[in-house]
Amino acid sequence: MTLRHVLAWWHAWLSDGPRPTAPSRAASRAAAMIGRHPLAADVVLAVVAAAGTLPQIYYHATHPDPQFGLLVLFSALLVVPLSWRRRFPVTTFAFAAAVALAHWLAGVQVAADLTLLIYLYTVASRCPMRVAIVAAGVIEVGALLVAVRRPETGLWAGTASWAGTFVLLSAPVVAVLTLGLSVRYRRSALHALTQRAAQQAMIAAAAERARIAREMHDVVAHSLSVMVTLSEGAVRKQAAEPHRAGEAMRQVAVTGRQALGEMRRLLGVLHTEEALADRRPQPGLAQLDDLLDQVRSTGLTVTSAVTGVPTAMPPGAELAVYRIVQEALTNTLKHAIGPRRVGVAIAHRPGSVTVEVHDDGAPAVGRPNTGHGLAGMRERAAVYAGTVSAGPDPSGGWRVRADLALPVEAVAGGTAR
């Protein structure tokens, strides 16, 4: 971890926003790994629980005890089912409770009884509350049986009264029940929030499609207007200047192919009918300098580089490039910590264009690589069979990269010119 990361963490810790730390990220990775391998995690838990019973087993093994065999048997019967506690929470709990009752009837004190708390937690965190309360009641009955017997020697020797023993045994039961119910409710709340976020993402995607549809309407309308004008001119010049009329018709064909490509992309876009009073010409590559100047006015040093030979991009593709750059710069201003420089690079290649926006800001805690902004960029890129990626750059800072494929007719038109 570099000094920049430490300062970023300290700044986030002092702020009012969320303050995840490096240990929490490690805990999240560990939780994700446990979620992918639950059986292996439970086997490890069973091994740890078995290790906890070894001192008692060792003590009775080194001292004459006629019940040593029963002690080992009951300990194993309580520990081994931990490996299946997630798949069968109620079944394993019932089995462990039956084993506990059996060794109580046999008069054997088993340290592995502590595993009953693990079984109770599993039931409370994965089953309805009524089931968890019943399970806790079963353990309370067992605690009462142990307290009433209260042997003069052994684990509970010296306790003032059976009531004190019962209270002592009930405290961890109540604590584990509360913890399990809290985890269950938190899991349910997170599931509900995840579903709500998914619904909001779908709504945002639909809204973005509607916005793209409105923008593309202007592009297609412009193309059709150009085609009509060129066609009328070609008709008037056909007799006097057939060469110019032919050039005009060739341009009509190029424009028509571009408009047809835009219309095909619109077929899969859902849009809503809204008032068109606020329609205005959409920006393109020519307006990028004005956009960069706006960002420079905030104090950032903004550099731009264009490589390759630009082709005649469709207006819709230019608009997509413009919006992607705009959203990436907005993310830099909103989420980066202490950025000083941001670079915009556009690489033109035959049949494609690549856009990269890279800033040197510290990776702010909670800096999104998902959300409505990135969803919008991906929707725009998808219209041109493109992809968008965003995330920390190995050299530092944050990088957004978009690759767009240009229609064949656009490449051909640009080459002809």
C-alpha cells in the first residue's frame, strides 16, 4: 500500500461518507470465498471444533475413566455434523440436540456441547424466526436439565444454585439467537436492496435507450433531409451537368446507407413518445475541444491526443464518443481524490475508434465501476458493437476505455473522400 493509498484512506475516514478499509476488503474477499466453497468452510469449522474438544479428551485419556469411550463417541457425534449444517440446518440441529439429551441421560459431560450454539446460530440465520425460537427453546430446556442436575463435581461445581447455573447457561443462548436473527434480517435487507438496485438499473437502461432514440431521431432526420435535397438537385442538373448529378446521387447512396444503419440500430431500442420541443443539434468530435475547455476551467490540466486517420464517422458514433468522454470526465471531477491531470486519447483505425480517458487521481473509496453513468456509456457503445471498461490503472489513477466499431459504409465513405 503506497502513501497515496494511505492518505486516500485517511481522507475517506475523516469524511462523512462510507469508510471501507483494507481489512474490510479482505474480509469481503474471504466471505466471497466462503460463499463459493461452503462445504469446505464447514469442514474447517468442524476440525476447529474438534480441536477444542482435545483438552477434555486428553485429560480423560490420561486418567482412569470408564466413560471415556462414550465421551469420544458423543464428542464425534456433536462435531462431525457441522460439515452439513448449512445444507441441513434444522436436521443437524435436531440430531445434535438428540445427542446432547443422550449423553445427559448417560451422565457424561461433554465439552462439545458448545457446538449446539453453532447449530442454533445456523438455524437462526437461515430459518424463519418461529423455527429459531423453537430451537432456542430446545436448548433452554437442555440448560434447565443441566442446571437441575448440577453435579457436585465437574464443570458446574461450586455454582451457588441451579437458578444461577441456568442463567449462566442461558446468556450465550440468547446472545447467539439474537446474532443469528440479526444476520438473517441483514441478509434479507441486502437481498431486497440488490433487487431494488437491479430494477433501478433496468429503469436507467430503459431511460438511456429512450434518450439515445431521441438523439438518433435527429441524426436520421438530418440524413433524410440531405438525401432529399441532393436528389432534387440531381434531377435539375441531370440534363445540363450529368457528371455533377452522378456525384450527387453517389453521395445520396452513401448517406442512405448510413441512415439505414442507424435505423437498424434503432429497431432494438425502446423509446417513449415525448415532446420534441427541447430538441437541438447534438455534439460530436468537433465540440470535444469546448468540452475539454470546460474541464480545464476547474483547474485540471487536460491533454488530448488524436492518432490515426479519422474516417467519416456517422453522427451517431460521434455523439457516442462525445458522451463517453463527457461521462468519464464527469466521473473524474466527482469521484477522484486530488486529480491534477487527465488525458483524453482518441485512436482512429480502419473500421473502429478507441477512446481512453485516464486521470491521476487517487482511487477514491467507493469510486464506482458500476452504476448509471457506466451503464449509459455501455449502452451507447453497444449501439456500435462496442465495449466499455473502467477501473484502476496499474500505473496509477483511473482509466476508462471504449472501443467502437464503425459501419462498413462509413469506412468506405471516408476512404472515398
